[in-house]
Amino acid sequence: MYYIGIDVGSANTKAVLINENGAVAAYVIVPSGVGLLSAARRVLDEALARAGVDWDQVAAVVSTGYGREIVPNKTKAVTEITCHGRGAFALFPHTRTVIDIGGQDSKAIALSVTGAVAGFEMNDKCAAGTGRFLEVMARALEVGLDRMGPVALTSERPAVISSTCTVFAETEVVSLLAQGVAPSAIVAGLCNAVADRVHGLVARIGVRAEVTMTGGVSKNTAVVKAMERILGVSANVPEEPLIVGALGAALIARELGLKQAT
């Protein structure tokens, strides 16, 4: 039998299909867009198609993320906190702190030695310190979002971005450009600003090694390096950090499916 975890996020929707041994058979990532239900159906169908698996071979489906309740035929909906913690712990069993920087929110999660959630802090009221913040700034600077990390790392003197509000920070970026500050220095300053903002969440739960970073922003090497510098520890970054929540959901689905079978 197979088990599916689906993470319906504000920016991307992800599905992970695993087998009875917990090995990943397929995963799919698509933009969420405005139709969360259609995005959810698409990743579910594509994951099965890629693995050559029929729906009648799926024992359980667990949903998580911003749109977890809209997923059709789900066995259970589980919080992002639980799923990201479970996925990170499965990939890096010594993980004690998970930092998830997503499109619309950021989370700091403390894990016990068994991988259970021991505490968490979440920034879901403001776009600062999220992927949305960097997306807005990338447009203002006319720099591709996927190029922000490499561009930032070319700067030896990052600009100081004092505004924590996305709207005010955009105005500050425009002002810095008018003053002749190099775009690379501004991008570096923005990446540092994200790390500073997220550090506030991590500080409230207390950082403990190992640290694992998940979410789309952990693909930004400059943000990762800034976090490592502030925390004073190295961070694990999964090969595909976008699917960690969906992986955790799939593993929970596997547990549910095995219990139902006994």
C-alpha cells in the first residue's frame, strides 16, 4: 500500500507519496495560485501518475498547510507545526530546532529527542521574514527571486535595512537605490533582515543543535548563511526543502494506514 501527504501552502502545493517502508515513491510541487482545490487535486493525481500507482492502492491521505481542510478524500488534517517537525526529524534524526520560512509565515519549532514538538513560535501576522517579503523586494530591485542568494553573497558590505514592515522596507529599498547603493548590497541587507526577523522567533523557543531549515526561503543561500552566523551553528538544508511538511504528513498517513490495517 501507499500513503500520501499533501501540503497546501499559500505559494506552493506539494504532495509526497511513500510506500509501506516509508520510502518516497514520488513527489510533486505546483504553484497554489488562486484555486487551492484544483492545485490539491493536481498534485495528488500527478504524484500517483509518476509512481504508476492507482488510487485503490492508497491507504491514507493526510493534509497540512494553509489549505489543509479543502483537500478531498483526506483521512486527516494535521497542523503544519507537527508535519514540519516530523518531516525534518525523519530526514535529520538529530534535529532539535526546525526553522521553516514559507511564503506567508515563518515558524520556529523545538523538538524533543524523540522528534515530538516541544514548543513553537510562529509569525503569521506580518509578511516580514517570509518568502513574500523577499518576493516583493525582488520585484522592486528587478532581481530574480532565485538569484537573490547568489547576488547577496557577492556583497562585502551589506546595506542596513531598518524597516521590519514590508511596505516601509520597499520604500527604504527605493531610497537606497536613489542614493547609489549597489543592488547587491541591498539584497544582502534584505537577506540579513529576514534572518534577523526569524531569529526573534528562534530565540523565544531557545535554539538547540541540530538546526534544520525548511521552506522555500531555505533555498536562498544568503539567508541560510545569515541564520547560521546569527545562531552560531550550522544548519541542515534538505535536498528539496519545500516538501518537508508534505513528507511529515505522508509519514503520519503511513502510521494511520498501518493502524487501520491491524
